Amino acid sequence: MREHVFEFPALERLIYGKPAAQALADEVERIGARRVFLVVSGTMNRTTDEVDKVRAALGSRYAGTCDSIPPFTPRSAVLEAAQLARAAGTDLVVTFGGGSVTEGGKMVRLCLQHNITDVAGFDRFRAITHPDGTRETALYEGSHIPQIAIPTTLSAGELTTGGGATDERVKRKFSHGNPQAIPRTVIFDPAPTVHTPLWVWLSTGVRAIDHAVEGLCSPRSNPVSDGMYQHALKLLASSLLKTKRDPADLGSRLESFYGIWLAIAGRHGGVEMGASHAIGHALGGSHGVPHGYTSCVMLPHVLRYNRSANAERQQLVAAALGHPGEDAADVLDHFIGELGLPRRLADVDIGPEQFASIATTAMHDKALHANPLRITSPEQVLKILEAAA
């Protein structure tokens, strides 16, 4: 008999297929918010009318906008956004954009709840993982100010209870987890995502595949999460190729949203991610590689490294991707190539001179210590990096 707990997050509603502006207006009315602050993609705000549609739908409830959260959510940018939100008397944060914007909204809410006004103020709320895998988590009151998230990529941060911000002083991104961090409502509208650069959409889709693959291969897998992960892989594999062929196909984009929904839902069953995520966090937060790309260049190589520990589980991955009996790493490598995305570290400007730093940073990541083939030293991480070079 296995024992574990499947935790259901505090997400109240997930609305899909409805135009974002109208869905948001209805949710704001339902929640009763009066001062709605927007954290949005700067490019979308400046080059499209999508944010204007949202402002118009909010009417007198609109309180202000921040469109200056850069990739990897630097603490300094969060503080600037929080200052604007504080001055606006915000009672609801709405995020409209990619993963950094979604995380930015979570971090703004943390700042408002605990009056964080400088970069050091985040330190007492971050989780710490030591190189031996032991972990210190901060216990604190979650934000009373809710969030509604309208994502425009497939990063799926809107469906998690965690968030993060980069400490520029040490060039590392630290996680901040709290059950109340998850948005109250998520709106999946594929129409605004046509403005997302295609490489971002497709690569964050591979990131979602990474969630499902590492979840399905996790030693802490369970039958309920397995079903979610396998169907997520089927949906994502099909829909991403369709979007590559026809970026205007909104139906395929909505299918991809369904896929990330399932891929993240499985994680609430206590399933842990592995080395692809851990190394990806180091590549992103400390070396500036987009998170979608980190999965493209690492996941097949991590699968090969782990094959001796979970070959049977990897067969489930290959089957879900439509290639039963084949090698899962090879299937994924070919799939990523079909999408026209990078497949080696050299493709994202990461060279051997950076490997030692990446390996050392990865040792401080929770996911590394849940990898199916146990990793206890930076030298093991170096082997994976060398294979991906």
C-alpha cells in the first residue's frame, strides 16, 4: 500500500475559450473588486490593442498598469510594480502575459501583503535547498489580494502555488511558495496568444511536455497523475505541431492550453520534477536561457541519463507521444527538431566554460534531489551537461 496526499490547489475557476476581456469583466464583478491593477506584457501593451480591450472592459474599476516586468522577474522590477500597485489602492491584481508576468503578479501580491520595499526584503520568504537536498521552507501568511491570470504562453505558472523572482545581487532566481499564491481565476483565451512570438509559444509548450515527462517518470508517480500526464502528452504533441503548421489555428492553441492544465494538475499529487527542471532553472535564472529553451536542450539528455532507473516509465512517454516501443529520448529529440527549436546547449550560447557554475547552482534546486537516478554531486550534473553540449 502506498501512502501520499493529493492536494487540490485554491484555484477557484478556470475559464477557457471565452474572450479574455469579457471573461475578466465578469470575474471582477463576481469577486467584487473595485481597484484592479494590471501587470501585463510590455510588447503586447505597446503593439496590440489586447490590453486596451481589457481596460475598456474594466471601466471605472481599472486602477493602473505595469508593463515593465522583464524575463526572469527581477526583484527590482517587482518592487517598482508593487509601488505602483500600492499607490493605486489595489484590491485585485490581473496578469496578462507570459510566465515572467504571471510570476511578477504573484510577487507583487507578496510585496503588498508583507510591505516589502527593498530587494533584501524578499529573503525571509524564499525557500532554500542545500546541496545535500535538505530544504528550508518559509512559512508565512499568503496574500489577501487575489489574482486573475490571463496567460499568453504555455509556461503554466498560473496553475501553481509557487512563484519566483531573481535576486540580481547573486544572479539567482529563488522560489517563493505559498498555497495562496495561486491565482483565484485563470482565463485561457487562445486569441491573444497569436501575438506571442511563435518560438516562445512552441518552446514553452515543450516546457509543458517537460512537466508531463518528468512527472510520468517520477519515482513518486501515482495512477491519477499518470493519466493526466499521458493525456497531456498526447494533446501537446498533436497541438504544437498543428500550431507550427498554422499559427492562426486557435483550436490547436486551446488544445495546448488543455495540455498544460493536465500537466500541472498531475503535480498536485505529490509528484516531483527531476534534473531537467533543476538544470533548466540554473540555465534560466543564472545564465539567461529562456525557460522553454532549457527544456528543449536538456530533457532528451536527462532521459538518457535516467534510462537505467526508469526505462519502463520512459516507454509510457514514447507511447503517449505516439511512438510505442521507441526510445523516448530519441522521440523527443526528433519532435523538438520538427518544431524548429534548439536541441543542444551550444544552440543557446552555453559553452563548457559555464558548466561548472551551472552544476553547482543546480545542486541547490529541489528538483535535482528528486531525480529518478539519484544525484549527489556536481560531477554527475556535469556528465549530463557534457552530453547536451
